[in-house]
Amino acid sequence: MTTLVTRLYKDKRTASDVAQSLMDHSFRPAMLDVISAGGDIQNQLKAAQVPSALMEDYASGLQGGNALLVVRAPFGNGRSATRIVDETDALAGDTRYVRKDVSLRHRNSILTDHPRFMSR
């Protein structure tokens, strides 16, 4: 299970500073996305795994120089990520659990109904 933490900040610098703070606390860059206006925002939001119910609100929120930070916190790290991002005032935000399909990543599982039980 992954915790998806999204926060809309007033500018890209603020979002990048919060992302750096997360990396200072052991979050890897692959877990983070900073999205700002420019380019194909819908595809950027989709690639960052922003839920479709939030995409339109965030796409319109990115106008005017705002920036969105998306954190995909692995199991057990959601509270830490939320605490860190909430240290900086945000314009909007959401935290939710996302179930990830692990079947493709763990093809070596010896139990078909439990893909995380691995064996060499």
C-alpha cells in the first residue's frame, strides 16, 4: 500500500524546497514529482499517479505560477511524509492510500495468491 500525498504550493521554488526536505529525510527522488504549468499537465498528473478525481482541480490550480508536489510514500512512511509537507503552508492538498498492483514487479513469488512471498 502506498500513501499518495499531494500539496499545491504558491510556486515551484516552494514545492522544490519541500521536495528537498523530503529527500533530506530519506525519501528518494523517484517517489517525488514537482509539477508546474507548461507542457501537457494532464499527462504529467497521470504519470505522477494523481487520482482522476483530483486531476481537474489540480490542473486548474497550476495556473498562475502554482506548483504541485506529489509524494508516493511507501508503506509505513505516509505519516512522516505528511508531517514534512505540512510544515510549509499549502494552497490545497490531499492524502490518500493507493493500492498498487505488485504482481508484475514480483514475478518470482512462490504463492500465486500472495505476490510478496518471495523465494530465490
